[in-house]
Amino acid sequence: MSVEHAQVQRTDFDQVMVPNYAPAGFIPVRGAGSRVWDQSGRELVDFAGGIAVNVLGHAHPALVGALTEQANKLWHVSNVFTNEPALRLAKKLVDATFAERAFFCNSGAEANEAAFKLARRVSHDLYGPEKYEIIAAVNSFHGRTLFTVNVGGQSKYSDGFGPKITGITHVAYNDLDALKAAVSDKTCAVVLEPVQGESGVIPADLAYLQGARQLCDEHKALLVFDEVQTGMGRSGQLFAYMHYGVIPDILTSAKSLGGGFPIAAMMTTEALAKHLTVGTHGTTYGGNPLACAVAEAVIDIVNTPQTLAGVVAKRALFQTRLEQIGQKYDLFTQVRGLGLLIGCVLTDAWKGKAKDIFNAAEKEGVMVLQAGPDVVRFAPSLVVTEEDINEGLDRFERAVAKLTQA
């Protein structure tokens, strides 16, 4: 049974939506795998993945099946009750990671909010109210709530919303000496992205994360890894901390966790989790059966040797071709990142032009991302086919060639 919908177009956005976004000029209406079609029927190759969300592409049969099956059973019961999909998903996450306990919510910001609240609560309970300071990295991104945007190290996102949340310090990323100088006995948590995503796809040095772990141990602080963008197979391991072999106290996951359905998780140990006693934190929709059923299907596919090995192989295809394009057009100084989170750093000649490249790519039928004005970012499906990789990068090269001639 199809329902007749009123016709809408891109210009309607400017009439009815709050203007905090500036969406592209076309409206995607359908996706299959790594291809997307817009209202006019034009087909694009999707290397943006909904900003590292569509980990299994669009309309993956296993996810459609899981959602449809659950939709016919139970949508919502609230946390007055538990539900089977939430328990199955939590078991799978616990079995696959360092964590012993999971808390489900709806977005990366909410997972980080829970992580930061937990860190402060643990220190408050164990060491008293003076130990509440959080250290994060300059140019980090941890969400848009008032707490998470203040922990994030980009003042352009946190300015203009009244007094800042106190007790938060920002130090240069990948600078262990700066971190050492900032940590004290008042520090309750050090918060890091194993790969800084929004600020340019910058992977942490191994020694940096190892040093952070050691500093936290010495100062009785908690190490929090924000794996909202790096988690669920994107690095070639289920979570990026496994790639480094550095184990956090608290881990946050979202984006790819639901493969496009909104869900997030904050994961930690039993000893720390017990500080969030009944009533200390909550969420109406968190852990709802629909989201958890989909996320369970995601982890069943992603956390397999074939999928994870595929990420590494596909990364190599992207790397080789992007480096060739970079050299041919004097476009990139470096192709960096982990797995299928790829950042291409623009040369001086192209500095500030990531948006121009994004627009030119779209005109040639390929969707890419920026990570700031100087980095072109790719975050495709982990199961993108070799054919789609080649076709998408052909289109990307055509876009670059046209820009060069312009």
C-alpha cells in the first residue's frame, strides 16, 4: 500500500526549516548499496556514508529485515521495562570489547554526555567534589549539547550560548608533553578521539595514546575514547582502540552502530558502571527495540573476519588511487586516516577549497565530505564494492580535472 505524499522540493527547506544547515541543492530519495538517487532520478556514488553512518550502505537486506521484523512486534516500551533486542545487543558488545556494561541512547552527543557525567560521578563518589576537571584536545568534536560542545575543542561551536561549563581544559592533540603538563590530581577524565574526525581525520600516535593511558592511571583519572566516528569496523578493527592496543575506561559509539538508524552506546566496566545508580541518568528512547534490533544486525555483519579484512583491502584501493589523483593534479600532500575513514590533505594551491571539491564532485555524481576547509574526507560503506570504488573515483577525478581547467 503506497501513500500519496505532497510534493516537496529543496526550496521548501528555506521556508520551513531552522536555518542551521545549508543542505545541498538536491534531495536524495532512494539508496541501494553505495548508490543514491535524487528526485530527478540522477544516480550518485556515495562515499560520504551519511558522515560515517551508513556502515553497510543503503537498504542492506539484513538491516531492512531486522527493522521490519521488529516493527511488527514492538516499537517502544520505555526503560520502565527492558527488552530482548537491547539485551542481545548489549551482550554482543560486551562479548566483543573490554566493556562489561552498556548504556544505550540515541546519538553520539548523548553517549558522550553520559560518558562525561559518569566520569564526574565516579570521581565525585571516590575522591570528592574537587576532582571534576576534564582534559580534551584542541579541535576535537564530541557533540552539540552544552556539555559536549564545551568538552569539544572548537570555540566556534561553543561561543554565544551563555557561560561555559567550567573545569574543562584543551591541549594540543598528539602532544604528550602538553597533556602531561595539564593533568593533575583534580583531573577526572582525559577525553580523546583515536582519530580526530571533524578537524581533519588525524590519527593519534600510538605513543600518545599509551602515554595518555599511563597518565590517567597515575592520576586516578578515567580515559574516555570517543569512537563515535571510528567505531564499528571503520578502522579495520571493530573499534579503533583495538588497532592501538590501548584500552579506555569508557568508550562511546554511535554513527555506524545503527547503520543509519539512530542509536548510540556508552560502554564501560562493571566497577565504573555501578556509580550510575537508579535515577542518576536516563533517556526515554534509549535502547528502544527498533534501534537495538537494527544495531544487532549491524554487529553481526561487521564483526566478522571477512568484513574487517575487506575494510583493509578497500582502504588500499582508495589509498592507491587517491594518491595517484593527488600527484597528477598537485591536489593532496597526504592521504591519511585509518581503514575507511580517509582524509586527503589539500596542497597549498588548493588550501581552503574542500567545499569547492565537494560541490564539483556532486556535479559529477559522487558524494564526498569535508573535514574542515583543507581536507577532503571519505567515509564510505564498509562493504562498498570494488566496482563502486572505481566508478566513484573515476567521477571524483573528472571533478578534479574540471576544477583544474576552470
